[in-house]
Amino acid sequence: MTLPSNIKRRDRTALRTGCAVALWPSDTSCDYELERAPDSAGSPDTGSSVTLGVVPGTSETYFDPRPTGSGPWWYRVRSTAPGHTASGWTDWVSIEPQDVAGYYRPDPILPSVQERPTDDGATGTLTLEVVDPQNRLSKVEFKKKSGSASEEASWSEDASEPYSYDVDLSEKHPSHIRYRVTYYDDKGNEATRERTVSFGLATKPAKPSVSLALAANGDVTAHVEGDVDTAEVKAAGSTSSYPSQATVDAESPIAGNSVDTGVLVNLDSGDTAYVSVRAYNASGVGSELAKVKLTAISEELNDPPDDVSAVTLSADAEVLDVRDRNYTLDAQLASITLTATLTYPKDSLFKAFEYRIWQQGEDEEDAAVQTAIGKLVSGNDYTFVAHHARRADPETTWYIEVRVLNTDGQFSANWVQDSVTPSLVRRDVLPSGPPPSAPGSVSLTVSRSRIEVFS
């Protein structure tokens, strides 16, 4: 059962002053017990409450005489019956004393619920606005389901306004919040209303793309590219480990989705910069943490790179002796594959190097310079195919020169050279079809009777 906050009044000449309370029984065979409490800063002063008495369960109203201006007064009611335990109390309701000529119980007005779903791209929030003029609401409960996860097994009650609940949004699957409102219906019986509110996919920014730059003085900066949902970027750097998400979140934001940071860390030779970056949307929801690192590799950051320690050139060569149908040597063709192995004296990041290949009799300055990318690491060799030639001269010597190129466009001081003369493997290439056969006999046919013999 429940109590309204006001009663409709009829016009009469004789006025009474007090509080009229409407009653809706859940069982008319039970009686009502009413209790009244004075106001204390907008709440009932339960320590000063008094029992007003017991009225029949068929009663629709109760009038409590109170002087004008003495309120507000708080009321609550419960059902009682001889030989039975009393029911629980209704919630307290308040009313100001009024001058009334008459009163009666108004038509029942059930609670109405307005749904206010919102999301910030990462979290969905459902807020319920409950309009309950007759104080029929008993409780509001929620459950949630985030993406492909299972729905919560039990209901969670929100005991005070605003009634709200949150759910983490998924990037791949919809999420929802289910709510259940319990109230007293027009007969005074407990009833429920249950609905599900769905939320779409998460729209938090994607993990940004980050590139680092190292200045000659050791300063490390970052260029960050975010997606269309990125409104700002935060970044942090360290020389010992990747900064945590909490550390990044505490940094000052840089507005935009394509930004350059200030100096994140300063490096000495051999130091490594660990940089963590996060993108945020307009609501402040952050992406996954992007992590990149960079190592200073030069003795002095603005020095050219070191020469390679050594370059070794090896050859895999095969000479083809091509013969005609009479097995006479017609041509010689050489197929040669040159493989180079480099050793670099110190640790480095991916480093470019240039090389040129030429053969005996050619001018090295005329050889085409080629660029390759290799991971040159101290103590490890880097091997690559430097050249492959067909129809080459089988008796020539081949040469290679290598120099290193850093990210600032600086070359190592010297070309490092090696050479190789292939060890030839010979193989005959025979003509197709059977060889010509030797003649079995020779015959001469004379078609004329005159034969002239000259000596």
C-alpha cells in the first residue's frame, strides 16, 4: 500500500484545517495503523513520531487536524490484523496542512518512467526519471551485459534518485542494461515493470601511430597520428621503462589528431627512450596505450656511423659449355650468384647501408650504388644476396664495397672492400636430337658416257 502527497478537495462552506491522507489497501480485511512525524530539515523526525491509531481497512481516507503553517508533516502506514504480524511500513510522505471543505481519495496514478540513455564512446549510462505523485514506487533495480560477456546474475538496487547504472561498451558486440521498477498498483498490490535498453559499439579512439625523432643534442620528440575519433593526445617518456597509463593520463593534452610533442626525454650515447602515447576522444575516453622505443647509437649523437668491421664476398658459379650437333664447343656461359656477409662493430637499430659491385676490368666509380636495409648487430653477421649474373665471363674476379648510412643521412668514413674469384663448376649443354651417323658406303652414278679425267 502507499500514500499520496495530496488529496483532491471539494468546495464547501465549512472549512477544516489539517492533512488529508488517501489509503489504498492491498487486503481490505486488514486494518491500517498510521504514524505521524514532524519535519526535520526536509526529513521525518522519527524520534518524535507518534501513532495516530488504527482505522478499518475499508477506509479510503484519513484526516489529521493540524493548524495552518505547522507543517510539513510526515505520514506512513502499515497493515495489521489480530493474531498476525504487522506488515512493513510504507515510505514516509509529507504534506502541508490545508483548509479543506471536503476530501475524497483521488483516482490512482501509477509511476511513469522516462529512460535517459547516454554514452561517451566507452561507457553506456542509463538514467531513469521516475514521476510518482502518489508515492507508489517501491524500488528500482538494474542488471547489465557488456558485449559478449554474460549478463549479471543478480539485480543491483539503486535506492535514491537519480536512478542510474553504467555498462562498459564493447568494440565488437552490442551491450545492454536491464531495469526493473517495483511499485504498488491501483489495488495496492506490488507490481513490476521491466525493460531492456541497448547500447551500440564502443567508439573510443584507436591506438595511435607514433614515430620518434632524435635530435643531435639527444632530445627525443614524437609525431602522433590518431583516427577520426581522436580529439587530443597525451605522451610521456622515460629512459628506464615504458610509462604507465596513469602516468600518461596525468600529462597535459595536445589538441588534434595529428600532433608533434615537445621533448619527452633526453638521451646519451647508448641510452634507450621508452615512450607511451594515448589518444582521447572529445569525452575524454582514452585509447589503448601505444608504446615505442628508440636507442641512441653513436658515440656522439651527431657523429657519422662507424665503418663495418668486415665484408666477405662469396660466389656460387657454374660454367655451361654449349656444344653444337657435332659436339664442337660453341659458347661458354657463366651463371654466378654473389653473397655478401657484413659484420658491424656495435649495437644499432635498423641501419641502411650502400654497396656497389663490379668485375675485373671495370671502373669501380662506374658501378651502380645500391641501398639495402639490414639489422647490423654487434656479434652477429648480416648476409644478403648482392648480385646474380647470367652469361657472365667465367674467368673474372668480382669486387664489392660497403659503407653505412644513418638516419641523419651521414655515411661512414670509408668504403670497406672484398673480392672473390669464382671456383668454376663446368657442365656440358648438349644439342637436342641424335648425333649424325657415319656413312656406310659411297656410290657414284654416271649419267653420261663421256668422262673426262684431269690430272
